[in-house]
Amino acid sequence: MSPVEVRLRVIYGDTDQMGVVYYANYFRYFELSRSEYFRARGGSYVDVEKRGLMLPVVDASCSYRAPARYDDVLVVKAEVTRMKRASIEFSYEVRKDQDPAILCTGKTLHACINREGRPTALPEDIVKLLS
Amino acid sequence: MSPVEVRLRVIYGDTDQMGVVYYANYFRYFELSRSEYFRARGGSYVDVEKRGLMLPVVDASCSYRAPARYDDVLVVKAEVTRMKRASIEFSYEVRKDQDPAILCTGKTLHACINREGRPTALPEDIVKLLS
Amino acid sequence: MSPVEVRLRVIYGDTDQMGVVYYANYFRYFELSRSEYFRARGGSYVDVEKRGLMLPVVDASCSYRAPARYDDVLVVKAEVTRMKRASIEFSYEVRKDQDPAILCTGKTLHACINREGRPTALPEDIVKLLS
Amino acid sequence: MSPVEVRLRVIYGDTDQMGVVYYANYFRYFELSRSEYFRARGGSYVDVEKRGLMLPVVDASCSYRAPARYDDVLVVKAEVTRMKRASIEFSYEVRKDQDPAILCTGKTLHACINREGRPTALPEDIVKLLS
């Protein structure tokens, strides 16, 4: 399961008065890279929803090592690091373009639920898509 | 149609690296005061949606005179300044608590549409509620 | 170290197309309750910064049990659950007003650093303030 | 002064429970395209700040014609539509990739101020850069 990378530019609206990216915004970056992960494999999270399934986040975490700043081009790497019958774990790494130093790492755990909100086994084609 | 005021505390996440509230976030504050406007009159925007109607923003503007900063308590005043058959205009003023100086003013124009997205006359009880 | 609670209203801008509060926004709520924690003890995070210190987040996590929705009044509880020489851990609980069910829980770990970004012992008065 | 276009992907965090991009978030998109405008001309807003100048927004507006949705690739066009001694006006258009229909248009007016917050004439090289 090779990781997928997405590039993004830090805007003013992502920073806070400390002059760095506000801690909550990394979770937005994680989501962007997660959706690119689906696309890079020929699918889309939209397809998941069209089948009546959702993958809400049940756990999210981030460890911040060094700050990102306004105008930085960030590279966000996403990969699936665990898949169970009805859940998926994504892991993330954020660094600056052309710079190997990791700025932060994170994880999100997603449950697979149906329209009624019940835990549901991940359909086989989605398992295949992601792995 | 007397205005309604709501108080809120500026968080770090609302500021940017200039040390002031990011310009887009005032539109979030406007929304907060708008929803309080409904509630202060004994209704709720949720009720509007339960009837199959929506009031999406079709025009929004803000004039910024002085910045708000981290930890400021802001007072956001909302009032209905125009109501037509199928649209409502809200106007806003933002100032700091205990300070008469206006930090910014804004307006939002809302169309009344039904579930199919068609312009629809504002129901009489909603007109009454807001005026 | 008794916890501090803050109330807030969920706005449209906090929700996503699943109809629930977007996962990253809970970290904004955590920050709001964290700053109230300082104030409820007679201090302010602004005072910390005036002394040339900062408390950036080095770890953040959230476990989501049940969703919050538009127009909900949320109660966010913050408390200091650990204090070391140069770091503080806050823990959070979010529930709806008048409802004991926990919607989510979270933690943030903060380093104490000086203007040069070096880890610095928490000054005694701040330790006293928070405990 | 030829316009500059930037592409971006709508994430879940940009949408609201109406299933469309939240109205305030277009102002974030405007900022992204504005900063690309500087870069496309060989400069950067960072350079402006390094010279002790800032270009805060003093007026912002947006007209919404049709909604953008989750996973849409948006094309945001920015151009300078007026330049005075100490102010610049940017205009924006947002549409979907591969679709000529305009989703929304907007404007931002920026004052040029120095570190003391005083209105200041735009330096000649910045005028040249932008025009």
C-alpha cells in the first residue's frame, strides 16, 4: 500500500498570531491527502458515499515537531496503516517541499457505517481499492 | 425590528500572523449573530429548514475599520434591514465589549428557496418572526 | 484542579456535509475552553505571552463518540491533567447542554518555550495559577 | 494586467450541512489566488511584509450564483482591477474546472500601511510587479 502525497500552499487564513499554522488546520490537510489517496487509486470518497456508506473519524491525533509558516509549500503524505473488518487507519506525515524534515505526523481512525449509523463491513472492492 | 447582539471570545484559531482576526472569520461571526436573531424572536433557523426552506447567502460584504485581536470579547449586532417577497437582508456591526468603536460592518443578502432550489416567497409566519 | 466549562453554539460554518461538526473543529472548541481555564483562575494566556513564554501544542488527540450538530449548545470541559517542569497536559470533554452523554474527549500537550523557541521551566506563578 | 488562475480541491471541511461550500470559505480561496497572483509575477506577499508594509483587507464582498460542492476542483481567477496611490483592488471569479459557468465573483480592497499602521504609498516596484 504505497503512500500518496499531496502538495498545498499555506495561506494567511491557516496561520495564527504565533506566525505558524494553527494546530487544528493540520487535520484539514490530513483530510485533503486522504481524499487524494482514494483518487490516486482510481476511486473517490464520493463513491463510498454513493453506496450508502460513510467513514467518519472516530479517533484523530497529531504530533507537532516543527511549525509550518505562511507561504510554505507543504507535502502531506497519507497511507493506510491498518484495515480491519469495519475500520481503517490512515497515517500522515507533513513536511516542506524540498526538505526532508518532518513537521508533524498524525493518524485518523475511521469506522465504516451505513445510513442508519451502524458499523458495517468494508465492501470488498473498497478494501481492494485501498490496499 | 430591534437588533440582536451576541458576545463571543476571539480564539487563537481566528487570528492570523498579522496578529488580528482573519478577514473571512467575520462572516462566521455574522452567521452566529444571525442565528441568535432568529432565536431572540422565539424561532430558529432550524425551523425554517424543517419546513423545507433554506436561506442561502447570495451576497455578502464586510468593511473593516479596525482589527479585533486574540482574547477580545466581541459584540456582534445583527438586524434585518430589508425584507422582500423572497429575500432578506441582514446588517451587522462588530465592536469590542465595553467599547463603542465599530470594528467592522457587514451585510448578507439571503434568498428564500425550496428543496428544489427554486426562489420561494417567505412564509408569513417567518416574515412576522423576523419583523 | 477543578475543571472549567464553557458553553458555545454550533454554527453552520462548523458543520460539514455529513450534517455534523467537522472533526478538526473540536480542536478549536478545545482551545476556547483552554483559554477560559486560564481566565477562570484569574489569569490569561495573554499574560503568559507578555512574559515572553509560549505554550504551543506538541500533541493533540480527540476521540469521537457521537456527533454534535448545527445549533447544538455544547459544553466543553477543560482541566489540567498533568504538569511537568516544562509541559502541561489539558484534557477535554464535550457534551450537549442538559445532556450527560459525552460526545467526544480529547487531550493537548503543551511545551513551555521562550522567545527563542527553547524549552523553559514553567514559572512558579503560572504553575500556581493552573493548579 | 493579465489574471492569474489557481486550482484547488474542495474538502469536507470546506462544506456545511447544506452540502455546499460555506460562504465564508470563498474568502479563503480568494486569498489563495491573490498570493498566487504575486508569485505568478515573480514576487511574493512575503516580500511586501519584509519591507515593513502590509496590505490588509479594508473591504471584501462576494456574490454567490451557484454552489461548489465536496470534491469539486475549483479554478479561482484573481486580477488587479484598480490601483491607487495607497490601495489595490483585486477581483475574483470562481468556477469549476472544465466548466465555464461562474459560481461566484468577489472583490477585496487593500490598503497599503506601514508598521505603525499608517497609510503609505505603494512602492514603485510593487506597483510595477502587480501591473
